[in-house]
Amino acid sequence: MQEAALAQCWKHGGRAFMADRGEILPDDPEDPMRTAMRQMMGVFAQLDRDMTVAKLRRGRRIKGEKGQYAYGAPPYGWQAHKNELTNE
């Protein structure tokens, strides 16, 4: 997805920037390392996100197994009180 978005951006004469590293330079056939490093950064960013999601899912599952309310904000008119949903 990242590479497709960048390709479309550059195809139409646009420029792309990262908040912490500045402009993302277009691919250069003479410098394949530039493309490889950008792709590796994308891979590790996705891995970090997936690890965070997995930890949250595991935490919710464990909390649910303990009988506690663990799945988002209670619906309108309800509150989580002593690990159960009760009417407000």
C-alpha cells in the first residue's frame, strides 16, 4: 500500500514527506538501497502496529476470562461498575 501510494504521488508530480525525516525522494535506478530501506521501514512499522494490536487483544481476552468488562466503552446509559455493566 505504501509503495503504491508513493508511486501514484510521484507519477502525478507530487512530493511526499515524513514528519521526522523530511522528503521521501523518488526511486532512483542507480540507488536500489534507497527503495529497500524505505520498504524495510514500512515492514517494521507494520510489525510494530501488529504487535501492539496483538497485545491489546490478548489483554482484552485475559480480562474477559476473569469475568471483567473488557470490550470498549459501555453503551449509552450503561456503566462498568465492579466488573459488570449496570444501568446509569
